[in-house]
Amino acid sequence: MTALKIAVVAGEPSGDMLGADLVRALAVETGSQPDLVGVGGERLIAEGLTSLFDYSELSIIGISAVIGKLPKLIRRIGQTADAIIAAKPDCLLIIDSPDFSHRVARKVRKALPDLKIVNYVCPTVWAWKPERAPSMRAYVDHVLSIFPFEAEIVRELGGPPLTYVGHRLTSDPGLIAARQAQLARRQSETTDSPPMCLILPGSRRSEIARLGDVFGAAAKRLSRLNPDMTFVLVAGDQVERDIRDKVLDWDVDCRVVTGDVAKWEAFARADVAIAASGTVLLELALAGVPHMSSYKLDPIARLVMSMITAWTGALPNMIAGHVVVSEYYDKHVQHERLAREADQLARQTLHRAAMLADFDLVWARMQTPEPASVRAARTLLSVIGR
């Protein structure tokens, strides 16, 4: 079998990771390393991609950020589409970052109408702008979904064919080790001492700026409700300095850790977490750490809240089909509420027991017969007839 030529567009670290996993799985399935063209980060570059530009330019979130970077986005869209069209690949793989990748896909489809286009990570049509689902049929041949609830929703909305391939977190060695440690703690009659609360204020500077002070106040209040409580804050490399500066102003001792090893060790040991809304909620649920979700919207995003169609913003809730994790937004993000719920979840309460049982349900619903990358690779090969 000749080597595949895959065009790939990944604009976020998570997408870069998914793409690299998929490329490695394709190499195993086909017996040769795919030739790559497009945009990606260090993991895809390690798999042989020469990125057209630094993909961090595409790491944007929120309507305000998209508007601010629109001129550069438009230029990069044209550059990327032109390079892919010239390369004439066997397949175009777009991964997340829909504000960019889907615009590239539409341009490529016009120039290469027979090229198969696969979308890895379904746009959140279940959260807002559901009309995107049927419109995708014009330029997406197949969707590789990472959440089990999306298949039914996209089918009902009239979207393109979709396969739930699984989520890489369910086979992540660090998460699995943390989950096993948490299960062992649950089954043991003894409890660790002292108790630990994880603080997770987000992975972007804007999130930390909006949530840092209230999380610090919640930690201080929780330390009074439970004087034995210790605090660990997990910081991403890009925001470590911002977080350390913020923690210096807190009236409670909080240890800051960075890196995947320290992160999963903290997840393995934590009794409760106070977290910003995002993928970290799913990480906590799969690991088995009780938590609540908080988020403060930027001013423009607040204006379009009426367009949100999802009944929840927490992935554990979507997967379970009912409220598992409490959510606090904007004015409801109050330190007293966060501290009191964290105190209840850290103790052996019915609230904690019910949440842990629901986390087991979430874990079960996300299982697939094979790792996500393998299932994704086999589905892609089927779509392109290889």
C-alpha cells in the first residue's frame, strides 16, 4: 500500500495531540508513515508535518478573540487552503478549531470536490448554532466524535455521518493511574490525612484573571470550614507565572504544580476540586474527583447567551444525561457557595457518594472496544476507501 498523503489542520494543543495519535495509528494500520501537509503543533511536527505557520496563532476562544484576530485569520485561511489544494492529498483532516478549520475545508471542497474531508471533534452543535450540523454536509464527509451523546444529536439535526471513536482520556496512562488510585481510596476503610482540594482556575490568562480572586477567597473560606484542608493548584506551563503571581495574594497556603506527572499525582490524591468550566471537568469526572464548575463570560459572549441551546455546559452532565456537576456562572460564582459545596464534597456525604456513582456512569458510557486513535484511523481509512 502506497503512503497516504494527509492534509491536516489542527489549531489547538488538544487537536495537535489527537492528530498525532491518529497519524501514528494510520502508520500502524497501513504499514507506512503518512505524508503530511498543513498546520499543527509540536506533536504533529514530530510525526513529519512541516507546519505552514505557528499554530498558536489559531489558539483562540470566545467571540471577542475571534473578532480581534479576524484579518489574520482570513489571510491564514487562504494560505492554508491554497497549500492543501496544491498538494492534492488523499484526505483532508480538520481537527477542532472550527472558526478556522471549517473555512479552510469549504475552500478546499470548492477546488477539490472529490477529496474526502473528515472532521475530528464535532463542533458543539448541541450547545449553540445547531444549524451548523446540516450545513456541514456540504463540505464534511464524516465526523469523528469524541463524545457518546453526539451521534444521536447530529443525526436528529441532519448532520453528516458520524462515528463515536472514543476519547483519548479514557486510555491516558496518567488518568488511568489517577482513577485507580481514587478507586482504591474509595474501597479502603481508611482516609488520607490531611484532605486536599485541587484549584483549577483555567488554562488561559483571561480565565485566570476572571476567576483567580474568587477561587482564592473560596479556598480561604474552605480552610475555615475544614481547618485540615490543604490546597494544590495545577498550572499549565503557559500560565504558570500568572498563576504564581495570583496565588501570592491569597490568604491561604497553596502549592502550585506543573507538568502532566504532577497533575495526575494531584488528581490521584485530591478529595475535591474547585474548577473552571472546560475539558478539565471531564478529566476530574473520569479520575473520580468530586468538583463543581465555574465560569465568567467575557462581555461580548454575555450578549449572545440567548443563542446557547445546551441545557448544561459541563461535559459530565451531557454524558450522564442529567445534572452531576453543579455549575456557577457570572454573578453566581461566589466564594461562599464554592467553599460550602467543596466542604460537602470532600466529606463522606450522600452528595459525594451520588456524584462518584455518576462518575462511574460517565466512565462506562465513554468506553469503546479499542483506543480512540485506532478507531479513528480505521474509520478514516474506510471513508477514503483504503
